[in-house]
Amino acid sequence: MSVSVVRLEKEVRPLMGVWAALILIGFVLIAIPKGVLGFSWDALLLGRLAGFWIGLPLVATLSMGHEFHYGTAPLLLAQPMDRRQIWREKWIALLPMVAFVAFLYLLTGRGLGFPVDAYHLDGKAGVLGVVWLIIATASAPFWTLVGRSVLNGLVLNLIQGFVLFQIWQWAEFAAGYLLRPEAFLVVIFAGIAYASIMLWFGYRKFVRFEVDTGSMSADVLIPGFKGADRFSGIFLSRPNQPLLNLVRKELRLLWVVWLLTAISVVGVICLAALQFAPGYSLDRVGILVAGFVASISLLSSILAGSLSMGEERSTTTRSWHQTLPISAARQWIVKLGVVLAGAFIAAALPVAVATLVIGKGLAVPYGLGFPNQNLLFILLFSSILSFTGFWCGCLVKGTIRAALLTLPVLVLIFAGIRVILNLIYVLHFMANLLDSLVLRFHPFPFSGEPGYLGPARNWLIALPLHFADFQSYRLFQTDAHERLVHVLRSLFRVVGAAIVSAAVVTLPSAIQSRAAQLSFYGVMQVDEAVRRMPNLIPAEGGIQLTLQDLSIPDLSPSSRVILRDAVVSVERDRRVRRGVVTSVRFRNGLSCSFARGWSCKPEPGK
Amino acid sequence: MSSSEPVVNVENLTYTYGRGAEAVHGLNLKVQPGRCYGLFGRNGAGKTTTIKCLLNLLRPQKGSVRVFGLDAVKDETAVKSRLGYVPDQVAFYPWMSVQETFDYLASFRDHWNKEIERGLLSRFQLDASRKTAVLSKGQRTQVALIAAICPEPDLLLLDEPTSGLDPIVRREFIETVIGAYQDGNPGNRTILVSTHLITEFEGLIDEFTIMDGGRSVLTLEADAARDRYQKIRVRFTDAIPELNLEAALRVQRRGRELELVVNGGGPELLARIQQHDPESLTTEALTLEEIFVNALKVQAV
């Protein structure tokens, strides 16, 4: 192997994990039809959006950032090679990888998350997406070298994206030629010019870069936002307050989340101001704000979970805390409590501000919006994301790994639930198998319409996460898993819990649903038998019959079991000419009637 | 570079981190070819900052840094192609095996001695197929040492190289590896080692600089230092007489015994002591570590 290949391989390897995940999402979206994937399809679409707007900048950030992450910047820069050559090799590795994913994603849909209709973008969304990607990729080395960590670089890059978007919006408004073709060309030209300048800044920064910290890896905190120190008084530890000091430490660990929340609030106010500009309808601004808040909330919730443990694992302060005379359970509860509260604040505060400034115009983006500004929904949404991030932080070492693992873990859990739901759906068609279960365990008495789980099935995820809750406590007390097999083992346990809990919850529901069907068929067969014998029905009042009286020849075996000892009442339905009401009172007291419709009610007093 | 020109020539080097945290202040350093030069100092003395300036990992804010007669900033690649470096905190790419790491680092070099690589791997009992992520701190340092020596550089920069090594490997490293490195091309291979484990390098060091608070406190050749810094033990038959001990760095009295540490001026002091006809009188050279401790004590006073 030639020396340049060895070096190129080294540059490609750290990007491979994220890149492969992005490619997988793209291929699955192309190869597997929507109907097969069900809810997972929506998750993948969300994954593709996150992949394009966050994943690809992350790949670009990792190119330089992995040297900080692994503490190898001094090793690389101490080698006898011109820094310009190192810079070139990094780009040779990076560019094809980013271009390939971008091409794949553009193939799977050109919208790329732009509210195409609201913007009348039509075919231009893809071009704008590519311009943004060029800017994000070209700027990534500069922001990574400024932030000196992968996460800092990524956050700075995303903030840059938001600021540029704001400038674009206001520049269009100020120039007064909103959405005209010339405006579109100006945006493209300005974007590429800006990307070139940032690329030059990145190059200069790299060539003159000084390794003034040790080789210690740090995701966020060690070299960080210097502004954080201004608020450090709030986070200062006090003597004799061990529990509060733990809380302060946790709040400090979530510094990036607070920063994102502040940016989100400011961003909402800036975007909301657009509603007063000519050409901007409230609906359009609502879509913008909702999309912005949803994406920042998604990032904040994942970071809230993954930062807390990820940072402590990276800086090895976790094992140091294990030696403190304070119980692990207490530390775990404080950590989890602050994470969930932090994620909720980070998600709810921008929504509250958005609701205040936009009102009813706030749209529902990507099906993940804020139905009626329901705080409970936001709490559940942020809790699921942040808790999954926290679980990942307990499992693996480092914030980046934990954050990257969060969405795939959620997709796997949902996929596990989906598999069971599909299986139970299949069971309906395997009537013999399900009927034997129904006839053995049929859930009589029941009342009302026996329903399937409906939309509530999406919240089945709460059960495996509850299992993961216990598991995270155990993981919290141990060292991070470095080997893939250990990670997979813990992951399979949670996915297994998802499968079991989905089965436990949905199987009785399926049995109940099938029991209702069989009851319906039974009563219908009785009703048909009654109608075949019109002479049996008196003109006035009603008559009580047994199954033997009706002597139904083709009564199914399941109906025979369900209708055993049932009493059949027949009477004239005076509202309909020659109408009949057939009622069946089952042995357990449930009474079902069949006339123009089907209804069941329990016997009074039972 | 002419033969008389120092391999490392640092003049008036100043480097400040952030606002006011001065790491190195006006440092002067000259390392002649073929020598083993020690940079001694407590934690935070500025040793690592100095070495990073030699490697252009940090840019001097004042003064000049020349290595092999070349500017360490302008001729960065030329300088680095002739030196090997072992950092204080060793980090490798965790997905690479030891062998892959060597292959990767060798890709930057014109020359890489495979025989040395195999020999040192065997001496340190390292498995080349193991991932660097699973190596202990000491093993990572061993890999870094091998990687620094295999290109057979003219200058070896060692920043706290023995921290994390067990005593057996540490001795092996100092006595054999460093010795073998210098013996490979006597008179031309230079070592600049920064450490506070001075005793370990006692026999190897030719010249040293003691740093404190970013400044040079003492620069001496090791032999000259041992001549100058002496420990005098005197035992008198009666009580200790009145003596002029102003020349002594340290004075310790125990009954009829007197222990003195002197920095130069030893013969005059000995002559004065002998006038009082002591029961016994011994002198011995201080170790480099004792010199280091005494130099910094004087500095603190």
C-alpha cells in the first residue's frame, strides 16, 4: 500500500461511521417502499432531514474535529509534512463522501425540508440545499479549529447557517424583490462567495494553528465558549451543599443546551418579525418558526441527554465521582432529573415564545409539531429524546457517540414495536391460531366497541424506555462500553423489551378485537336464523329462544362456544316495516343486539 | 549547519497563554550536537511550552527558535523531518493497530528502520496487531518511543517520556533504547529531554537547564554542576565551632555534626573547616536531583 493511500485511509476512517449511517438512510428510502416501513418511514424521512442539515455538516466537522476528539492533533502536526499537504489530503477524503450523500439525498426528494409550497421554491429547493451544503462544508474546518472540538464546530456551523438564513430573508425584504429569479441568482452567488471566504479562513487558521492545550479530548466543555465564565457565579460550588453542587455541576454540563435555547428564543423573535414584512403571510412565517423551533428542540433534547454523561465519560470525571461519599442512586437521580428538566425547558421555552408571538399561525412541521401547544406532548417528546440520549451516554464514551447513537436507537425501538404490530395484524389472517386463543381467553364481558390500540400504539415506546431507565442506572455505575458487541448486547435488550412490551400490550387487544368479531358473527348468524323463521316471531311483544330452538345448521364452532347457554330474545322493530330486533344475552350477562346496527352493553347491575 | 552550530538555539523565547498566563519568559537555550540535554522543572515551569515551540505547535510571541540552524516556523517541514518527538500525553487513532500506526507514521518519513521497529516491539513485548485503543498508558508511551526512534532522527525531543512506564521498562528505555539511539551515530544524535524524574536520567545527561516560572534558573554541564555543587559532612570532637558559612546554600546541624551544601567556593570553606581540626570530613558531589532541589529552594528564598 502506498504511503498516500495509508494517509488517505486514515482521513476517511473517522468519517465512515456517520457517513455509512447517512448512506444507509438514503438507500433504505430508495429501496424499501413506504408501506412496508410504516412509522419507520416517517422516522427515516426525519433522519434524512437531520442527515442533510446536521449529518453532512457533522461529517465535514469530523474531518478536522476527530484530531481533537482523539487528542491526536499534536501527533499529526508534529509530522514532517507541509500543513498545506495535510489540508489537501483531508479535503481529498472529505469531498467525495459529502458529494455522494448529497447526491443520494437529492435523488430521494428535492424538498430537503424546505417548505417548498410556502416559499414557491419548486425546483429551486435542491439548489438552495446544495448552496447551503457548500457553505457548511467549506466553513466546517474554520469553525472546528475555532471551537477545538467536534461539537463546538458543529454548533458554530449550524448557528452560522441560521444567521445566514436570517440575512437572506431580511436582504430579500430590504431589496424588495422577493423570490424573483435575480434574487435567487444573487443568493447562489453570495453563498458560494461566502463559502470560498470561509474556506480561505479555515486554511489560514489550519496553517497557523497552535496546539496550546494538551492532547486531552474534549467535546464541549474544556475549550469552550468563553462567555460561559461570565455566568459561572451561578454554577460555583458552595461548601456544605453536596446535592445542590451536583445540580450546579449538571447545569454547567448542559451549557450548550442553554445556549441553543437562547438562540432558539432570539431566532423565534427575529423570524416572527417577518410577519410584518410585505409578502410574508402569517402561515409562511408560522411554518418557518415551527420548523426552526422543531429542529433546535430536537438537537437540544438529544444534547441534553448525551452531554450529561458523555462529557463525564470523556473527561473521566465519572469515575472520579464514583469515589465521592454520595450514593450512586442519588447521583443518577440528580443527573436524570436535570437532564429531563433541561430538555423540557429547552423544548418548551421556544414553543411558548413562538406561541406568544405567532399565535394560531404556528404550523405543525413534519408531523412533529405542537398540537394545541400541548405541554404534555412537548414533555413526552423531549423526555423520550433526552432520555434516549442519556441512555446512550451511559452506554458509550463521549457526547458525540451518544448523540449520534440516539436517533438510530429510537428508530430500532420503534421498528421493534412495529414488527410486533405487523405480526399481530398478520395473526388476524391466521384465524385458526388467533381463534384458539380467543376461545380460550376471550375477554367477556366487555362493553362498547372493542378497539385496536390506534394512535396510542406510538406511545408503546414508554414501556421499553422504562426498562431502559433501570438499565441506565446499571450502566451509569459501570465504565463505558468500548466494544461493539457490548453496545449491541445492551441495545438488543432494550429493543427486546420494546418487542415484549408491544406484544404484552397488543396481544390482549388483538384477542379482544377478534372476540368482538366472533361475537358479531355469532349474533349475526342468530339474526339470520331468526329471519329465516318469520312465523316464530309474534306480532306483538317478544319471544325468548335458545340455540336449540333455532337449530342453526351451519353455526361455526367458535360461535357455538361463544353462544353456549346464551338466551336469544326476538321482538318486532316497530320503526321499520317487518323489522326485527334480535338480542343475545350471553352467559356472562353481556347483552348484544342486532337490528339496524350492532351494539353491546353489560347487564344492569353487573 | 556548521558543526559548531547548535542543534537547538532558542533566544529570548517568550510565550503567553491567553490573558497574562506567561508560560515562558526570555528563555535562552543552546543544545550542541550529540549531547543529551535535560530540561528540568516543576509542573508548569514551561518545559512543554518550550518543546512545542521547537515543533511549531506553538508560535513564539517573542524571540527566535532555530533547530538545525533553520527557523522552526518558516522551515517547519525540514525541521520536523530530522526530529522525533514523544509528547507528554500520548494519543493515537483508536481504530488503528500498533502496526497500522507505525505504517501511518512511516508514511510521513523518508526513512524508517524496520529492524529497530521489530527489535523494540520484541523488547517491550508489544503485540503489533493490537488496537492502540486497548493499550495501557505505559504501552502507548512505548509505541510513541518506537515511532520516534524508528526514523533514526538527528534530534529526539522527549517530553516527560518515562511517565507511566513501569520501573523495569523505564530502566530498559533509558539505559538501552536511548543509549542505543545515540550509539547509532555517535556525536551526531542529540536528545532534548524534559522531565522532573531527574534521577532516572542521571547518567545520560550531559548538560541541563533548570526552569522555574517560565525562566531559566540554572544552565550547566552535568560534570561542572557536580564539581560546583558539593555536600560537605563534618564531625567535630566537641561542639560545632563558630564558622563563616555564608557560602553554603544549606546548613544542617545535628549535635556535633554539620552538613553543608555549597555551590562553588567549596575549597575555601573546606580550608576554613580544617583549621578547626574536625574528627571526620567528607565531601561528595550532589546528584542532579539534589542540585535541582537546591537550585529551586534558593530561587524560592
